[in-house]
Amino acid sequence: MSVIEARNLQKRVQTTNGELAILRGVNMSVAAAEAVAIVGPSGSGKSTLLALLAGLDSVSDGEVMLLGEALHALDEDARAAVRAGKVGFVFQSFQLLPGLTALENVMLPLELASRGDARELAARQLQAVGLADREHHLPAQLSGGEQQRVAIARAFVAAPQVLFADEPTGNLDQATGETIVDLMFSLRSEQQCSLVLVTHDSSLAQRCDRAVTMTDGVLQ
């Protein structure tokens, strides 16, 4: 069973030099509990593809089915409703809210899903990533590795069916990055969620079930 199905995805944007095609007829599917890496050179369209698969951006043409929902037919609010409690994200830049503590950042997806046990579950997830003693710290008071651990805790706290990760180790040194990767794959294995991972790191891609290569907006 596919949790993600993309058919003839097109993404075009207007520039001062005219229309630019970022994605050109991409087809892709991801099965339940499957880990898929999207690799390729910078500027090839990897992050754009991830954004379309997750419903963070709208397609120019084509179809995207996420967990049985036709994202291409929905507006931004409706796409967000599809993701709530079912989809997690880990980004290169962490994307933590600076005015919220580590605990409050992890609570966010649970609160968006109207979970009454958000604080308890968030505290438990921070403990699982080794940050039980940092729950009241703001992001600025945390190291890069600690911030990414908070982001991973937030991504997994609602037991998502799909996790999207965009260069999750891009802002970390090698040793910290390896620790973060081990943690992410361990939690994914425990929860048996699907993973779509954008990376330039071949060793990271090899930890996935399969890898697809993007070149000039086309999957090879």
C-alpha cells in the first residue's frame, strides 16, 4: 500500500527571465514503512519535490496523494489538516520557534491535533531523545545538536505515519550528525513510519530502503 503517490508532478515559477520549470513530470510512490532517499546535485529540485509531496507547496500540474488524500485538490489550510497528527518534519535549519521552550516546541503538533495529553507525551519524547534536563530551555540556549534532537522529538511525538526530512544533518558536524541520524532511524524503526529523506550524503542515503536520483527536475 502506498502512503504517497505522485503522478506527473510539475512545478513552474515565474522569474524575471520568464517561466522556470523546477520539476518536470515526476512520478514517485512510497510504501507504508518504507524509507526512500532523494539524492542529486544542489538545485536539482529535491527540496521542491519534498515540499510538494508533503503539501507544503502547491503543484503547477499533476497529482499528489498523501495518506489517501488528494493534496493537489486542496488549499493550504486543508493540506495542513491532512498533515495534523499524521506527518512529521525534520529540517536542516531545525525550524524551532525561538520564543518557546524545548517542551513547548515538542508539544506543538499535539496541540494542533487537540491532544489533551500534549505536555505528558512531549516530556516523554524529550526524555527519549536524551533531553529531559533541557525541557525548559529556549532554542538559543541549546547547541545545534540539541536543537535537532528537539526537532526530532517534535517530529515523532505524535507517532506520524510519514516523516519528511530535508538535509537533517546539514548544519551539524560529522560526529553530531551521525548521532542524530542514529536517533532518527531508531525512532523510525520503533514507530514503523514511512520516511522521505532529502540528502547529499551517500552514507545516509544507503541507510534507506532505496534511493532515487533527481537531475534537472527529473527523477532518474
